[in-house]
Amino acid sequence: MSRRTGSLNLKGRFMFWNKEIETASREDIEQLQSNRLKQCVKKVYENVPLYKTKFDEVGLKPEDISTVDDLTKIPFTVKDDLRDTYPFGMFAVPKKDVVRIHASSGTTGKPTVVGYTTKDLDMWSSVMARLCVAGGVSAHDTAQVAFGYGLFTGAFGLHYALEKIGVTVIPASSGNTEKQIMLMKDFGTTVLISTPSYALYISEVMAQMGIDPKRDLKLKYGLFGAEASTEEMRRELEERLGIVATENYGLSEIIGPGVSGECTDKCGMHINEDHFIVEIIDSVTGEVLPYGEEGEVVITAMSKEALPILRYKTKDISNLIPNKCSCGRTSMRMAKIKGRSDDMLVIRGVNVFPSQIETVLLKSQEVEPHYEIIVKRENWLDQLEVLVEIADTSLLENYSRLEDLQNRIKSEIRTILSIDANVKLVEPNTLKRFQGKAQRVTDLRDQ
Ligand SMILES: [Zn+2]
């Protein structure tokens, strides 16, 4: 079923990578999911001590799972399970069958380690190839991978998928931005692969170098991932770089990039449902929420050999979109990630996602999409401070216009969050830029 179909449209571009699976009926998908889930449950029960313990604790036997509807009987897996079994304790195959290791860097302590067999790597590049094709990429393209190559899954995940499609791949890695831009120009890069925040920085350096992407470069598509971003940020990137920007989603614990991604219609990320089952839960009660309701993303990766994972709690916040997409794909979609439950700030009792603040800031033409959020505690009261760069330095000479802009942003933040923020407008190019995942929030309340 994972055989490449590579259906072409009239212009000779791919429309689908695995048409059969990408346009499969719900019944066929659920049948496939059920079969794979059944096999997976049996395999992890026999080979992964952690799962045997989890199952035994709730009195669950592998034969109790026969369809996807039984999924809710299975206990959740959390990041600490991977940490507690560091490094290879959750692998379901002997170490000799593992051909690749990746790891995500933990801010504290040991990283989370994941492994792949040869078959896993092939599945990974297939699911990611589908998402690249959905995002507009074809064999005619030249793609520059500006993710860091290393233990991080981003670069390799895209790299092999792009090669599979027949794209000319430039493994530029992240950083060295002026050289990136030189390569883009000289090699005729048509697709940029990076985090949205790095793409933004690249566009800024282009402007400083006097390069107009629409005039001087051949960029057509941007496939962005590894961090959540807003619709406003997408528009900004599309406008600055002259591209169609899509977002894709994944995490190393599940596979890396390749879980889901947008088609060029940009209306939710198509899930590769034949390999990943996505549920949305209430993270407090653990209850599965109905389609459309926002909650924590939980993913089961049931076809992997080295590291199958059941009901993994991602801490990412999204909702499911079940109806068929205008692109012809029938797969369930996930809305853009609103944020991570980890990133959610509770300020004076109000839940605040940095993405909500980004939405307000990027609406204003007078400020740049560079900002910092600082939360501190003064006199036992939480204070929210938002620093944002102004677009035009001449504004600094006009105090009343500056004050007016500041008040406008303040009032919009108040409308959306119902709390007051201390908005500070700063000069262009004074806030930090990012070459990987952006780090825009500083919470000083514990200090
Ligand atoms: Zn679509």
C-alpha cells in the first residue's frame, strides 16, 4: 500500500505521492489502523518491559485490543518513560537491527533517544515525501535544508524524503546565513526548509545584503516546521520571500518530521494516518475529546519496528479536522499547533499562549515580527512585558505616534488576553534572532 504512485497533474508536477493511501476511504484507513495496532500491541507487550508493566497494571491483555476503538483502553506513554529507560530501554528490536539513532536535547539531564531500523527509515522518508509533495515540491525542485544536521531529526527527515522524490538537495544545515543566501542565489534554490523563525531571519539578512528574493532568487516554496507559528507569521514569510509557505509537524519520539503537514491549500495538516493515529485529549482528565475540540495531541506510532509507541502525550495543543480537504486528500487533518502546554503561561490566573501575542503584534505594519515576552513578579503580582521592534526608526522621533502605537498594541493584547501588558517598542535589530527553534519567552517568576 505504500508503493509510490506519484500521480502527475497537467504541468507534470506531482499531486500525490501515495495516491491510493492519501485518498483512501475512512473504512479502509481504520481497517489498516486496526490491523497494525493489533500487531503493535502484541509486539510491545512481548518485547518492551515498560509496556508489559503498563498493561499488567491495568489488567490489559494484547488480545483485548482488536480495533482502533479499543485504543482508549491503552495507558498513555509520556516523555519520562523514555527518560526512565534511557538510552535503549524502549526499543522493541535487538540493537543489531537498529541502523540509526536520533535524540532530542533535553534542557535538563539526558536526551530522549530514538532508534530506527532500515524499514523504519524507509517508512519515514515515504511519509515525509507525501508531505513535501503536498507542500508543492516535485522532482524539478532544488531544496535547501537549513535545519541543523545532527542528532536532531529535522534535517535528516526532510533530506531523505526530498531525495526520494528526486529533488536536488542542498544540505546547507543551519547558520552561516550570508552563505546560505549565496547558495540560494548561485544554485537556484526553489524550496527552503527551516524553522519559520530562521526563515524570517534569512529574509532580514537578504534585505541587508540588498537581495530582493522576488527579483534575485528562484524561491517558490517554504516547508517550515520544528516550531509552532501563526497564520500572521506565514503571511509575513510568504510576502517577504515570495513563496507559498506550508507547515509540517512531527516529533522525534514519534518519528521526527512526517506525522502531518499542510497541502498548498493551507487549511490544516494532513495526518499520515496509515502510520500514526492522532487523538485529542483533555490533558487533565485524559478523556478523548470530540472532533474540533481543542486539547492535547496524543499520537500512536503503530507501524514502527524499533520504537513503536502507544498513545504518546505530546503536550502540543491542536484540534482535529475530519472533513475531506479541497486538495482531494481524505486524511484527517490537525489544526496548526497553538502552542505546547509547556509553553502556556499562566499570568494572573489567565492562560496565555505566546502565539496569541504574536498574532496581535504581526497585525501591525509598524512593528517587525521580532519580539520578546518577559513575565516577572513585582509586589506579588505577575507582570507581562512585551518587547517589540519598530519597523521604521523615524517613529522614534515622533513621541506621540510612538505612544499611540504602544497604546494600540496594549489595547489589542487586553482585548485578546484580558490582561494588561507593558509594551515596549525598541529599535530595529536589537532583539535576538534565531537559527533554529525560537526562544521568545523568559519567565523570571521563579527567581
Ligand atoms: Zn489538502
